[in-house]
Amino acid sequence: MKNWLIQLRAGRLIVATVVLSVVLAEIIIITLSLWLHDEIRGEYMATGFVTATIVSFIIVIIIQSIVRALQRTDEQLLERTLYLDSILQSTGDTLIIALDTAFRVKYLNTMAEQVLDISVHKAQGRRISELVDGVRREHFEQAMRAVKPGRGHSFQFSYDFDEATHYFEATLTEILHRGQLAGFLLVAHDATDRKLLEETLRNLSYQDGLTGIANRRRFDEKLELEWRRAARENQPITLIMIDIDFFKNYNDLYGHPAGDECLKKIAHVLSVTIARPGDIAARYGGEEFAAILPNTSLLGAEKLAEQIRSRVEDLELPHANSAVSPWVTVSVGLATRVPVNPDDYTTLLEGADRALYKAKQQGRNRLVVDHH
């Protein structure tokens, strides 16, 4: 890396050498001239010549000492600069960008060149926001506006390279020289592995350990979110509650391992039937399941709920302790609402639960719709 300090030092060395050499040459020329042209005072001129020669010799020694000192300083500076450059280039998954006071690029390390897909020579002099696009540009420009004296600004951004999406955690801070703003330093760490791990853990925290579909926690968050969205957009939202008929009897007869397998198979029916991206099927608790269908008409929701009921029955899972069928069956309750109060979805829960209760009361293995 060519550092401007080295260039400055080299310039000073050249100037000093030239100036001192010129002075030395003038002294020698004057001395020789006096010695050659003033023969009358030969004795004194010879003495002057000797004196001038000694002075010239001393000056030469001084110049050599100065040059050697400057050379040693330059070598030390170059060595330190090379060490620093090696450190910056070996930071692995860390992106480092040095900017001037107008946020123009002065330096990129190798990681930054790879991520931005541009060499340091082509990037120098260009504003950092010009090297990114889309949402990333907004993130960078926001950071440039938000950075404050004595306090950096942290932000996140993603970039696609090496055939994968990488997530970065970045900090933009000031560079001060003798109390004055000299530029900015952007340091971004590749946090992809940690982010993917966090997403995996988050997904696991939202997943039912036995059946693999959403758990009660995820159901509660999704219901609140979709209820508020439906209130803003004045759209209907449907809740389906599903309960396995006589499941306690099933466990008593076939054992809990068989009961777990039964739960898994019914959860699979739900996951393939509730197929729209915005919909969600969840294990509500025990042998009870639920499905949330945003922006769904009552007629469409009824058809979907009936499909769930019939597909479970079509599995033909033997249930000798059932009072309604030789197979495992489910009772289904359904409610649809257009929210009035965005903070209270209890009317939807109560409606679906009331419909499920009626389905059981009316003989099970059936769908009941709550007409509030």
C-alpha cells in the first residue's frame, strides 16, 4: 500500500539533498575561485582554502548523516505501513473502508473489494453510496446522515457474493486528527453464520417439537399480527379449530407412541391443505390444532375446513375406541370476522371455539360454522 506519508518523506529527502548539495557546490566554487585568482595573498588564500575544504568536508558528513537518518525513518515508516496493510488485508470476514470528510473512498481492504466488486483504484474518490444500490444505498446514506461527533452509527446490510447472501453488521465512525475531523472509517463484520443460527433457533422456538408445524407461541403472534392487518385493510380473517375425536380413548387403547404418530399424520394433513404463503397451521395444544386464514371469504374457508375433515378420515387410521367411526376423525369449528377493534381478537377465538363445541355436541366428525 502506497501511503501518502512515505511520499511526503521521500519528497523532503530529495529537497534536502538537493539544497545541501547546491550549498556545498557554491562553497567549493567560491573557495577555488578565490584561491586561483588572488595570488597576491597566496599564504592567506591557501589557509582559506584549507579552511573551506574542512568546512565542506564537515558539510558532506552532515548531509550524509541527514540522508541516512531520513532513510532509516522512511524504512521504519514503510515497515510499519506494510505491517498495518498486512493486518487490514488479513482481517478475513471483516470489510474495512476509509473515507474522507465527504465520504469519498480513500482505501478498501481485500474483503471490501470482493463484496463491492470493485478495485481500490477504481473506487478511490467516489462516494461510498455510489458503490451500492437499492436498499443498501438507503442504509449507507442513513448512516452518513446519522453519524455524530464522538459517537459512531451502527447498521446492518446484506450483499450477494460467492453465490450466497451475506449479512453484515457495520459501524461508521469518525477519524480525528488533532481534534479535527479527518475522515470516516467503516468497519463491517460478516455475521452470516450467526444470523443463520439465530434464524434457525427462532424457527425452532416457533415449531412444535413433535409434529413440526407451528406451535402455540407462533400461533398467538400470528393471530395478533393478522388481526391487526385485517383491521387496517378492512378484510375478513378466518380461524379454524380442529380437535381429534376421542383421542384419550385412542391413547388408552394403542399407547402414547401410537398417539404421537397419529398427531404427526394429522399435522401433515394440515400442512399440505393449508398451503397459501400467508396461512398458518399450528398445534394449539394436546390433540387440538388451529389454522389462521387471512383475507379469506367464509365460503372459501368452509371448503378448506371440510377438506381437512375429510382428508383426516381418508387416512383410515384404525380407532376401535371411537363412538362415531372405525377410523380416527376430527371435529372442526370455524369463525370468520372483519375486525372492528384491532386490539381485541377474542371474538374470533370465542366464535371458533363455540363452533367446535357445537360440532362435538352434534355428534363429532363434522364441521360447524359460527354465524355470529
